[in-house]
Amino acid sequence: MSFSVRFLLICVLIAEVVSFTPAVPRFNVKSTQLNAIGALARKAKEAEVKKWIEEGGREEVKGLLGDMEGGESGGDEVAGVVKEAIHKRRRTLSIVAEYKRKFKADGYVNEIFEPNLMSPLFREFGASACAVMTDKRVGGCDYTDLKTITEEQEKARGDVPGPLPVICSDMIVMDEQIARAKFNGAQAVLLQLGLLNEDVVKGMMGKAARIGLETIIQANTEEEVKTAISLNAKIIKVNSIEDIEVKESWRTLMGDSVTAIADVLANDNKQLEEVEEAWKLRDAGYQAVWVSDCLYKSGNDPTEHAGAIIQAMKAKSSVKYASPRSKSGKGEGSREYLGDIMM
């Protein structure tokens, strides 16, 4: 039997095997509140906070915890500096730049991204607020980094640009974390509906308001967006959703009074697709984007460093007429109106 005939027979056999191999079904997995992974993450975080309490950490925030318990529980807090900083005129996008020490693709980022270096960079390149990922397992930071950044921002008071409001982006499951965020200078905390039930979130919103903290409610599903609205959330963050059309539909649910933030995920390439996504989200009515890993994926590249990406996202451009790369690096970035500059 010739080689060509044997090869043909082998191909036929392979085709037969493949044809009888059952296809693996594809399921639409829906995110639910307190799912198995979320419950495990919550327990791990509770254990971490309890360990901090056992080591005497609660003493430094005892007064704040007392203030949090006064009055009736509720989420009817007033808008503050964070909402004011990021909710601007229509089709003007604000950037919430998140500081972290861990980068998903490369592990820990190198020492050039120390908090005292990144904090002024966020401010000088046009971010409207700064978040600090204080969950050490996820972001590699702790509350010491939060304090470093809040103190650095405060040094800019009286300057132009002035200090950015700082958000504590921890996996908050206990009141002590809220008090700790305030103690270390944060102006707002992030509360996740995927980790906490509606009643707990409502109570925490009220407690945070009593010590002068704004709350940003994070939603992973349409149901959670509706829950956040029912809680009278002033700021809602849509998290970890890649589909732009889904984000657009969720924005329409919120109404004009809500400050809407969309999470922009980093793509596993060296392109600037995240900038295009930011422009699309702006056009869909989002007031701000929350950017994290994509700020660090190009390292300290002179034209695609974190500051250049922030400027490109703020640029009043459209995917129809401009390329993100043309707006980064040496580009002028956002051209603000005179009224914005004078405010």
C-alpha cells in the first residue's frame, strides 16, 4: 500500500472519530449574588479583618465605629466630592485611575510604580479621582498605600490641578474596613452587591455617610443594577462586563441623576483597544470609566504610559474619526472648554 493511500485512510478514520465526538455544550453562566466563589472570597476577607482586629487594629478606629452606629440606618446619603469630581457635562468623560501593585499578566509591577510616584502622575495627566486597590491578594496594596496616596494628594491643595478625591477599593465585608478607609483619608468606599446582600449594603451606605464617606455601589448583573437603583445609590459602577451593548443597556436603566462608572478591562495585547472602549462608553452616557490593569500593561513606555492612556481616554474624539494611538503620548489629549478650565 502506497504512502498516499495510507495517509488518505488515516484522514478518513480521524474524520469518523471527530464526527462521533459529542460537542461540548456551551452554557450562559449567570452571575448571582453570593455565589460559591463570592462566598469563599467573603469568608477569606472576614478572616483577614478579624486577624487585624485581634492584633489591636480596631483601637485606632473605635471612635469612627461609634459614630457609624448613631442614628437610623439608611442609604440616603448626600452627594459629595467624588460625585462632583466625576459627574461633568454631557459627553465629557472622567477617569478613575486605580492604583495597584499587582498586574494580572505579569505579577507584581516593578518599583517604578510606587504610590508616591503614581499619585501625582494620575493628577497631572487629568484623572478625576484615584482609587486604591487595598485588597492585598488582588491588588498587592494595603491601607498603608491608601494613606500614602491620600497624603500625597493633600499636598496639592491650593495648586492647579488640585488634589484628587481618593476611593478605597477593598473587598468590604465588615464595618471596620469602612472606618479604616476613613481613618486613612479616603473620601469614598466601594461596596459590592455580589458579596453583600441588599440589606447589608443599605446599612453600610448609611454608616459610611455618618462619617462623611460617599459610597460607590458595584453591580455585576442587571439585577444588581436595579438593586443599586432601589437603594438610591448616587454612584453606580458596572463591573467586569466585556459586552459594550450590555453596558449601554444598563446605563439606560440608571437615569440621569445617577453617576455611572464603567469598568474598562485590560485586553491581552499591546493595542489601545481600551481607549476606544472608553470613547464608546462616553457616547453611551457613562460619566466615568474605572481603569486599572490597562494603565500598566505598557510599562513605562514613553508614549503609552499610564498618564498618556488617561489623556487619550479623556480626548473628545470618536472611533469614527480618530485612532487611540494618535491621542496618546505626544498628543494634546483632552481639549477642555474654557469653562471647564476655569472651574
